[in-house]
Amino acid sequence: MAHSLKSVRHLLKDKPTLKLLELEISAQKALLAEVRTLLPPDLAVHCVAARLRDRELILHADSAAWLTRLRFLAPQLLSLLQPKHPSLREIKTRLLH
């Protein structure tokens, strides 16, 4: 029996759960891009993930040294992001393992 091949894009359109995952990934990429524009260029490349959870922004850095710098800048970053994200109350930082 021959199986028809479907593109990933076609599968994403067929499955609501996969479509929601695609939208979430797109939103996280956009958020990361937004955060990176507000960081110094040398730090921006080491901020590797961003996601909103309730009233928190969780940022991931790729090393402990860059995590420390990111944590230090978190209060300034919070004040810069709040106009566009008024419910945002806290930034947490994590090391990407």
C-alpha cells in the first residue's frame, strides 16, 4: 500500500495542536528578537530563549557569565518592556543546559 507524503506545513494545518505549537514557537521567537534589540549587542547573542509565563518573562543565557550580566540588566529591561507588555511584573533568568 502506497503512503502519500505530506509536507510539514500541510500537517501543521491539519492538526490544531501542532498549529498551536507553531504559533507558540513563532511568538517566542518574536519575543526573543524584541528582547535582543534592547540588550547590548555582545549580550544579545548570548540570550538564547525567551518566554512569557503569566506575569513573568523567563530569559535563558548560554553561560553563567552571560547569565550574570543578563540578571544585572533585568530591572532596566523590565522597565523597557512594560509599555508593550503591561502585565509583565518580573524577569527571571535561567542557564540553558
